[in-house]
Amino acid sequence: MRYNRPMKLSLKIRIFAFLIVFIALMSTLCDRSACRRARASALPYALIGEGAVLYADEGKTALTSLPKNYFAAVLGEPENGYVSVSYLDLAGKIEESKLSLVDYEPRYKYAEGSLRLNNDGHNVRIRSAPDHENGEVIADLTDGETLFYYGTVKGTAQIAAVGDEWYYVRFAADGETKRGYVYSLYVAAEPIPENVIEALPEPEPGPEPEPVENNDDDSESRTSDGSALSIGGEAITIVALCLPVIVITYLLFRKPGKERNERE
């Protein structure tokens, strides 16, 4: 039986190569599954408390106040008493004491403030900072124009009787979105309404997907969002694929007692 050894060795080499390919495929499947689950998991949210301010850094440069009982998406762990967050299209830091982490995704996350420029027919200047002396004029907008605003921030008092409140606004100019500050004297702002605090409802389970034969592209699109293949189903698939390989490997590499006796 010695002349059969090269054949057995060749078969074992082929099986070994098959195992390597199989393991690579399984790793790819697991990585894709993990990516789907990561995409499905939402960022944690925190309820915004009274007097919260969004800073560009740790308490040094205030961007805007944020409305109470709305939500910010948490981007990282607290550090030096501040938490990195995003709010609408803004990113910055909020004092940790002004946030309360929630264990759900809120239905209504962000406020939508609206104001109208009001300067008796004259244009209104939008500045890069809430400072009528040192803030650069970044836009000169038409009186009566309606803008979105995030909140307010303290700045210089252009007129003492009016105070030091500035609005942080977003507007379109020169074909791009810009942000800046407008002095409170020149705006008529709608108050931000009270938020309705409730969780986003869980999606209702849909009908079972019909099997699609010989259509790999469609199968990929159905499973790319994690809806067609559950975590439990993936585990069953992995086990089902592993069992035949284990059995084949055992049969190929075991040494039957009967064969050993015949050789002896």
C-alpha cells in the first residue's frame, strides 16, 4: 500500500487548501455580519437640560445655547467634564452635568427655530462672532428674510438697553450654507416650542421575504441592511457550514484500526 501514499498526500493537500478557503469565506461572512450590526446600532442620545451651551472646545468658545428637552447625539465618553456631541449639523462639546443619557432613540430630536430679519427696510449684517466690533461681517442680508436659528449666545451689547443676546443662524449665500451671528435687535424670532419626549417606535415586523432563486445581487441587497438575515439565522448558517468540514476532516485524517492491523 506504500504506492498509495502520494495520492493520499495529494488529497490531504487539496483538503487543506479547501479548509483555508473555507475559513477565509467564513471570516468574510462574520465580518459582513458584524458590519451590518454596527450600522444598525444607533448612536446613544442624551436629553439636553436647562442652560446647556454647545462649545467649540472645552468651555472656551460658546457656539450657541441649545433648547431644553431636545436631544444631542453622544459621540464619545466624558472628558474633563465635557461630552462630545452632535446636534443637527453642528458638532461640539456640552457640559456633562447638562446632559442625561437615555436608552432609546427619540422620535423628535432637534428643534427648528425660525426668525425673520427686521431692520426697517435696511439690510442686516451677519457676523462670524457675536461681537459688533471684532466680528467679521460674513453676509449682508435683505430685511425681511427668514432664517433658521439654533439658539442664542451672549456677546457684546451693541445697544445697552437691548442687551447682549445674539442669535446663531444658518443661511444660504453664494451657493453654500453658512452660519453666523445676528444681533437680537434686528430679528423677530419665533420661540422654540416645547418638545414632545417619546421614543421612536420599533419597526413592525414585515412579512417573511420570499426566497429568490439564482439571484445573488438581489440576495445581497436583501441582507445588506440586516433585515433578511437575523443574528440567530447567521449562527445557524455558520454551524451548518462548519459541521460537514469537521466530519470530512476527521474522516480524512483518522487512522482506522483495521487498516493499521492489516499493515502490521
